[in-house]
Amino acid sequence: MIDFDKLIDNHLFREHRPKKIGSYYPSEIGGCLRKLYYSYKYPIPIQPELVKIFEVGNIVHNFIAEVMRSEKNNHVQLLDSELPFKIELNGFVISGRIDDLLLIKESGKKLLVEVKSTSRVDSTDEAQPHHVMQLQLYMHAIGVKDGAVLYVEKNTLKTRAFPIEYHEGIAAEALNRFNMLHNSLKDEKTPSPEARKDHEKLWMCSHCDYKDRCFRETPDSELGK
């Protein structure tokens, strides 16, 4: 019998390429800066199961773009999808792709939509802060003042959307965090373990590949715990 899991793994396999200092991605900046720093200094190949999760996210996004493009939904117009994004700042580059730019025909309003797949939309009461920060950066870059973080349940295609208005302060915070990351990498100074110091971000530690390294470098005793 054919091993279809192996076929999928072979199809999704990409040669591991360590990240390059000076080249950064919007989707990461809202997470823990220490983890992001470690991912540049001590790169770890992405596990096949995680690659599959990312691919499911791509499939969900492509479906949503198809829905937005459909003639059956002619009250909206998909102006662009996978829109290239690039900011050059202080000797480094932030680049990626913006999910979807919609035109709501009745109001003439442009809406920037960031699509995120999730296992359960009912457990999502608000847009996650790191998703909001990513969207704010996109809105800042292309001058669109209205956006939405759209969560799509992978098993059912149920959705939940959270409207987001442009906030200059959050966009500025994102850019400042990129500056902090770049300077830390250049100076080889490990950032503070911010997820461990913030109750609302503590959940990130349970999924972190660098948890053991982080605790060795900064024991809880040094954080007053």
C-alpha cells in the first residue's frame, strides 16, 4: 500500500534555510522577542507536522480568497490577494505578503483582511494581539485604515471576524520591536524573556522550541519567581 503520509511529506519538503539577520517577517514580531532572537541565532528545522499545519493555513486562505472572488458575492470585490509587502528601515528589511484587500461596493470602503486558521472559532473572543499587530503593520504600509482579522475553523469553515481600525501607535510599536530585534542580533545581546514576564503571553512558552535554553539562560529566580 502506498504511504500517503510520506507522499505529503515529500511534497511539502523544503530545504532548511537559516534566517538571515536583517531580513524579517511581519507575522513573527508580535510574539516573544527572545524566541525570535533564538530562531536567528540557533536555527531549528521546521518539523514535518508543523509544515502540514502551515499548509492547511495556506489552503484555508486560498479558499477564502476564492469565496471573496466569487460572482455569488458580488457586493464585495477582491482587489488583491497575496499582495507583496516590503519596508526598508534602519539597515534592515521587513517583507512578506498581505492576505487580502477587499472593496465593499456599497460603501466604497477598502478593507484589509488577515486570514488565520484555527481549530475552534467559538473559543475566540477577540483578535489575538500578535495578529492585530501584524495587521496594523500592513495597514500602515499601504495606507488602508480599516481591517479585519478573520478566523476560520479548519474542520467546519465557520468564521469569526474582528474589525480593526488603524492605530498609529500599534504600528509604531511593531516597527520599534523590529528595531529592538535587529539591534539585539547585531550586538548579540539576548532580549528579555518577555513571554515569561507577561501573564497574557505565558502560553507561548508551552509551544516554544527554545524553552529549555531560555530557562538555562534566565532561571525563574532571576525573574523574581
